[in-house]
Amino acid sequence: MSAGDLVKYLAGKGFDIRPGRGSHYVAKKGTLMAVIPADDELASGTLHAILAELRISREQFLEDWK
């Protein structure tokens, strides 16, 4: 999954997406926040860590992503 796809998904879930430092995005909603590297392909561990920071379960993500 690319960072662009993840950003679109998170924006659809109500997260505010802003440019971060360098080649990163910042996703924020209430007290939840995660930094997303603007990579063409996110490593699975990076994706899982971002979802965990934003309190989105793997199961919820997979169901939403279908």
C-alpha cells in the first residue's frame, strides 16, 4: 500500500491530513496522531504501527479496505 492510498483512507475516516516535515504527512483526529512517510510502498510493519497509533484494528482496516 502506498502512502497516498493510506492518506486517502484516513481522510475518509475523518482524519485531518497535513504535510509534515520533509517527505511525511501527519494524520490527526482528536488526541490521535501519526506520522506517515510519503513512500511509494509502505512496509507492512510501518503500516501496522501507524494503524496502531491511530487505534484502527487490523480487522477493521481490512474490512474497510475491501
